Amino acid sequence: LHERLPIEGPEDELQKLSKTLNGMIDRLEDSFTQIQQFTSDVSHELRTSLTIIRGELDVALIRSRSEEEYKRVLLTVLEEVIYLSEMVEKFLFLSRNTSNENQIQRNLIDGTLLFQSVNKHLSSMIAKKQIELSFQIPQPFILYGDEDLLRRLFINLMENAIKYTPEGRAVEIKVYTEDKFIHIEVTDQGIGIPAEHLPFIFQRFYRVDDSRSRSQGGTGLGLSLCKWIVEAHKGIIEVRSKPDEGTRVIVTVPILNN
Ligand code: ADP
């Protein structure tokens, strides 16, 4: 073997080793910084909600209030608690799933049934905002992947489309195949995303308009989760948007991936 594979001098060996080690240290430092950033983002979110809850309860307890005032306090507290539970759920989902990208389940899934179940999950939200929902789905529509993850992906995308669209407007789901790929588009007629924000919307906790998104119950975790799910299925996710016109999210995955 030695005769066939030339061995470089000891200095080359050392140089190679130190290069490899430096590369590893850089990668470790990067993941450490990411974890630190994530932890501080999560803590910040938790603290903001807890401060609001505490403030509301403190003030409510100082003197007796009218029934109306108590109701308002309870509603604010309820909103914050819903927000916190949603964030914790997404946070757990991310930390549980992003670590083992290779272990996702892969099955043949009936896409039409999947969208029916997503639709059912969002039905009260759709009815409340009187969203005109339409589907253009070819038959058969078969996806290959992890059913739970794909359901979460489309729930997140449709939730955003509904959340950031004014009452009574339309949201369209269009599915079509092209070569060996399947495209799934979610298009809304909502507030849109200004161009300068587009490069950042897949980052964890990134929100275009903090106050507006927060009042809508947004955590800024949804799209980062979507990106992870699409990439785990060897696909890509793109967003095209125009402020005040609407947003189109396009998910492209291989028809059958191994
Ligand atoms: P959030 O939980 O805040 O909705 P996401 O990660 O899902 O977080 O989205 C990040 C940000 O991108 C949102 O806060 C919102 O500002 C913007 N966004 C996402 N989807 C849409 C959409 N369909 N229309 C307008 N803005 C959107």
C-alpha cells in the first residue's frame, strides 16, 4: 500500500492535520454561537411575555376593578399564554427534529388527503377571516416523505397566508409537476413582505413587523421550521412577494427522492 500511495513528508502531514483540526474548531465555534444566539432569543421571547403577564396581574390586584376590566386583563393574559405555548411547541419541534435530519420517515402520501387534513385544522381560522380558499391539485397527487413534517409545513405556510391577509381575500394552493419535481405554491392577497426583509425571513425569530406579527400570535419560528422540513426532503423553498399585493411561497421537492 505504501508503495502505491505516496506518503508526503512529516511536515505535510502536520499541516494537513492542523488544517483539519482548525476546520473542526471553526465549525464547533459556529454551532456554539448559534446555540447561544438561539438560547438568548428564546429567553428574550419568554421574558417579554412573562413581563406582560406579570404587569397585567400586578395592576389588576392593586385595587378592585369592574368586571369589564378584569375581563380585559384575563384576555391579555390568555393571549400571552397562547403565544407562549405556541412558541414552546415550535421550539421543541425544532430542537427535536433538526438534530436528526437523516432519520425522517419516508412514505408515499396522498397529497389530497394531506391538504384535507390541513384544511380541517385551519377551518375555524379560515371561517373567522372569511378567506376564500381555492385548490388546484392534479389527481393523483402523491408526495414522498414524512407525513407529520409535511403536514406541519403546509399548516405553517397556510397559517401565514391567512394571518397576513385581510378579511375576505383569497388564498390559493396550486400543485403541478415539472420534470422530476413537484411544485406546491401557496399564494395570498395579503400585506406582502418588503424586498429588504426577504433575505432574512427564514431566520429563526425574524419578524418583519414585530408588533404586528406579535399581535397576530407570530413567533418568527414558522418559516425557519418550513425551510428545515423542505431541505430534509431534498427540496427548496422560495418566497416572492410584493407589499400590499401579496405573497407566493413555492415549495419544490423531487417527485421521488431516495
Ligand atoms: P411568524 O410566526 O412571525 O409568522 P414566520 O417565521 O412564519 O414567523 O414568518 C416570519 C415573518 O415573515 C413574519 O413575521 C411575517 O412578517 C413574514 N411573513 C411570513 N409569511 C408571510 C405572508 N404570507 N405574508 C406576509 N408576510 C409574511
